[in-house]
Amino acid sequence: MGNNAYGQCGRKIVEDEVYRFSHSICPAPLVLGSVYACGWGADGQTGLGYHNKASCPVPQVATYGDCSLAVSTDGHVFGWGNSEYLQLASVTEATQISSPRLLALRGVGRVRQAACGGTQVAEGEVFVWGFGILGKGPKLSESAIPERLPATLFGRSEFNPTVKVSSIHCGLNHFAAITDRGELFVWGKNVRGCLGIGKHDDQYFPWRVTVPGHVTDVACGVDHMVALVRSII
């Protein structure tokens, strides 16, 4: 549903149609592991130039803006679309990639989840790359290769040695991570206070958000964030 100006809803384009939502690409994973995409492909983000005949089931796909990532069942990450901000610079110097490319994420291990802006490996570690406030301080604003965020930034300590990140989420310029203990950590551009940390300054390291309950899911918009919380009472 929503804006179908470029056919991203997978249906016929209707001139002067009234839209409620807007997006320019809509890749969708299927039960059998296939990925279908439709919509605006100016930067190659639909990935329709991919002709690899090898079987590679894809259980998870992520897209934001004009870049897309897909995680295969064997823990590999494929990317396509815009790479102007080093999103896919680990495998190519091109800025527009019209077919999926296997990202050479050396030293990362088996990837479990990807979001446009970072990945989470099976062990619960978080890696980030690209351009922006990546979470390792003000001195790291861009990286063509994955940078690991220390687990201590997400609450791991000698008193809580088993804390792991269970899911990651990305907005246009900000990030969110949920731990297996239901804690929410955020970082990035704090546009209009979208991080929910009680101030309007940008956040250069993961910061725990005070929420009265266990966070189970979160969605990041352009300048806002919504969290689904389970009460602890």
C-alpha cells in the first residue's frame, strides 16, 4: 500500500492517485527464500540485474533510502543500490550497483541480521560501516569495512557477561539496538529529539533509553522512533 509512483507496490501505476505513504523500493522475502523487488531502480536498488543461477535462500532483507541488503541462510550478506557513502565499498568502488554483490565482510563471522547501516552476527555482536555517526565516537564518520562496536557499549560487563544484542534497526541517520534483556540502545543524529534520550544533541555512542518495560521491537523513521514495550508489572 502507499505511494506507487514508481510501481513499488507491485501493481499498475495510476496517474494522480492519492497516496498516504511514500517509498521508492519494496523488496520482499518469500517463504521459499526468493526475493522479489519492484519500484524505482535509478541507483540499482531493485537488484534486477542479478542472474546468478546458484541457489541462495534469503530469509531476511533490509532496505532504506536507496540501498538494499539481504542475508542468506548461510550467513552471507549481499548488497546492491547506492554506494555513494561507502555502503558497498568493501567490494566495489562504483556508486551505483544494479545487481546483488556478495560483501566481503572479513572477520565478521556468520551474519544473522542486517539493517541498512549495520549488521548483527550470530554471536550477538554489532558491526557498522558506511557514512555518518557510526557509534564509535566523533572521530569515526566513515568506513568502507565493518567496524565492531564493543559489547560493553550495550551493557556487557563482569556482572552481566552474557548480554547480547538480539536485533538492530536503522533510520535515515540513526541506529537502534535491542538486547536479549529487553534494553534499547540508540545512537546517531538526534533530529528533533528522535533518539528519546532527553536531549537534542547528537549521540556518538550507543546510549540506553529509559523505558518502563522490556522493549520487544522498534521502528526508526526519518526523524522519529516507535518502540513496542512489554510491561514488567
